[in-house]
Amino acid sequence: MAAECAERCGTEGIEHGGAEGIEPIAGLAATAGRKGSSQTVRQAARLHAAIVRDSGQGPQ
């Protein structure tokens, strides 16, 4: 659910690093980088990709 919301609406206001008083999402990058195809891994990868895309730190 969170990944779909981030993909549709963007991630403005979410900083994956704790900036502006918002805590980073603990373990997101590690979970997104796991091998496998569980729903948790797929959703973490989608959410991580949306955050990186919107932060300007990755390919657009």
C-alpha cells in the first residue's frame, strides 16, 4: 500500500535519511536489496525506488 501511494503521489516530505525531523525507514534499503520474491521484498523495493527517484539520488 505504501509503495503504491508513493508511486502515485510522490514522496515529498519523506526523507530517507532523517532530514527535517523525519526518521528514516529502518531496514528499508536492506529489505529492498534482498533476493527473493516475497510480497514484503517486492513492496520494499518499490517504496525504496520511489523515494530514491523523488530524492534526485537515482535515475529518473
